[in-house]
Amino acid sequence: MIWLAVAAHVFVVIGFTTRILLRDDLSPPARMAWFVVLNLLPYFGSAVYFLFGEVDLGHRANKRHQAVFDALRAKMADFMGAPGSADDLIAPLYRPAFHYAASINGFHPVPGNRAELLADEAATTARLVQDIEAATERVSVLYYIWLTDETGTTIAEALIRAAQRGVICRALADGLGSRRLVRSPLWRRMSEAGVQCAVTLPLKKPVRTVLTSRLDLRNHRKITVIDGRITYCGSQNAADPAFLIKAQYGPWVDVMLRFEGPVVAQNEILFLSDWLQATGEHLETFDLYEEPQAGGFPAQVMGDGPTERRGATPQLFSGLFASAQEELILSTPYFVPDATVLEALCAAAHRGVAVQLIFPKRNDSWVVAAASRSYYRKLLSAGCQIHEYRDGLLHAKTLTVDGCVSVVGSSNLDQRSFDLNYENNILLQDPGVTCDLRARQQSYVAQSDVVHHAEVLAWPRHERIWHNVIATIGPVL
């Protein structure tokens, strides 16, 4: 019996270790993290690896994704932009970052866009509902988290009214993040009123999902497109700022931009890529158009996810950090960078760029909170400034570079956004919009506590050990 147990132990450890060694897509830190877990807790570690170790939606889903995007590119290439068509509007320093973003899923910079930074969460919901009320043709919405609270219900009822007057309304919600909504009377009422409702990455067959993929691959996007003329992009879900399911960390502080121009069509194409995969509908039923705004700025959509090229998001952000000449300001609720992002931030600070990083003081994820703080000493030593927002959970994902280039969207700077989630962002160059975003970032700084290098050096040893242990196994969490 002892020999049988030893043989089983060796088989499990060697089997999963061999699998890890055969994977070319794993970074050395991630591979080492799995080695640590498998050797310290072989049976638990093997079970965790089986459930969560590999980023793969399964052969059928990957094939479907590729077919959908190939069809979109074939029919809607004119709306995705052409290589170099906006280069004369983008400063040479930043062109490489825009070109890199285009390489991810084929959305090139398009000129003629305008954007408005909404004042706060309430203003965003009010404006979005106003636009839905004015819609005459179609409305498409996608949320990772859609609750049945006041905000979620208000948006749902606006869609119901639009559908009842003949507007084509499509509502897509993530199977996990919006699980309460899709099981609620409100979702049924939307469907009965004529809103076309669908669930992306549903949890209907959990056993099959566990065997062929993993349950925590999620659609984290937040997309709204109205009549093909208006789109919203940012961090806000269809939920109240109080965020009652995690009220102890509230209020959630978000940022949203309202866009007009050709980038709207790109965001609608990204929505369609998710809609077609979720519903199986045919592309022939969809038509797009674009309305360039006179004097508008260049912008492009960047969508990432587990079916796209690995490392795309951290490489894009690192390219933007490398392009900074004077200043870069970043806000994110979840900061667990890979080596590419971490070194790019430190390198920017070392060469004299003023790097400001804004994180929440209290995080709803204890794992992220501990892992984030393991990087503070290195960042502060390089000359980065770290601010911890104290008045709620800062959920805004923003980047401004040199008062000229901006990124807004759903992507955090953590392994989940890098590898596991479907995300959407818009990259743009415009001093006016960037100035507005920068002012919003500075309002976050004004409500934050500065983290000093001496303070971090004085952290007790047990606290530093805890942060570093979590960061070491972070890639498997």
C-alpha cells in the first residue's frame, strides 16, 4: 500500500511537472510558481492546475472565435481602418504603440473622433439612458457585471422601452459576473419586451467547462453602442456605485468616455464578435456605417482575451510606458504586473519620466492587495510615485502619457486581465481629452495618501514576507 501511494505521488508530480515544462506559453515566474505549489501541495496543486492551470476555452470555442473574427474582418475591413491611414495625425513617438495595438486584432487608428468625459457614475447612467431613449435603429450593450439595483434596472428599463417602440436591442451579459441578473424576473421581462438577450460564457455546463476549459475565463468588457453613432468605453458596469454585493469597499469610483466617430464602428465590431459567438447568429444580418467628426482625433479599439495572442496587453502598455517623455499617470484597482510591465514602469522613472501610480487603499481582493504591495519597494526605489485612494474602491482604469495620449477601458494591470478575461479599451491621441482625463486622475491623487519609500522600508518583516509569498504564487491564483 505504501509503494502504491508513493507511485501515485510520483506519477502526479512528474506528470503535471512534465506538462508545465512542455508549455512554451508560460513565463518563467509562472512556471516556477506552479513548481512551488506542486511540490509543496502535490495533490491540491494538481487539482488546482487541472481546474485553472491552462488558459484555453476549448477547441470548439477557439475554432468558433477564429471563424467569427475572420468573417468580421472579411466583411467589415473598411471599418477596422487601414495600416498607416492615420499616421500623419499621430506623433512619431507614439506611432509604434498604435501600430502594436493594431497587430492584436486588426483595429487600426481611424481619424475623426470626438469624446466627452462624463462627470461621474450618475451622470454616465443618465446620459446613457438619454441616448437609448433617443435611439431609432439599434442599441447593443455588454456588461461583465449587471445587477438588478437602481442603475442596472434603469438601464434595463430603457432597453425595454426602446424595444417596445421598434428599436433592435441586444443585451449581452457575462454568465458569472451577471449571474443574478440572468436568473432574475428583470431579465425575463427584458426578453418578453423584445430585447434580444444572450449570455456570454454561460455556466450551464460546469462539468464540461471544467473538463475542456476553466470556469474563470470571463468576458470583462463594458460596451454600449447606440445607432452606430455613439459608444461608451470605460470601467463602469451596470451597477450602482454603492455596489451592494461588496458594499464594505464602496463606493466604486469609475470613469467613462462617450465617443462619436469611426471608432464607434470598431467598438460595435468588437461587440458583434462576442454576440455572434454567444448566439450563433449569421453576420449577414448586420450592417455598419461611420460618421467622421470634423477635426476629430485618431483613436482605435483594442480588444484582448484568452483567444488572442498571449502577452498582448502588457506589451501594449509597456510600449506606451516606453514612449513617455515627460509624464505617465496610471490608475488601476488591480495591479499585479508581469515583469514586462514592472520593468517598463521602472525604466521610465529611471530615465526621468514623472510616473504617478494610483491604486485603492482598500482592495476587495486580499490577494491583489498583498501582491501589489510586494512591488512598492522596487517602484519607489526607481522614482515612481504611489498614491493610495482612500475614499472608496478606485475602479477607474486610465492611462495618460505626456498630456497627449490616453487609454481607457476595462483592462486592469494584473494577470487576470492579461491572460483570462476578454477586455476592451480605446487608445487615442488628443490633448483635450487627455487633459480632461489627467484632471480626473489628479482629483484621485487629491483624495489619496502618498506612499513614502521610508514607510515601505519600515514595514515589519512578517508583512513583507506575506506580500512576497502571495506575489510568488500570484501567477497560479
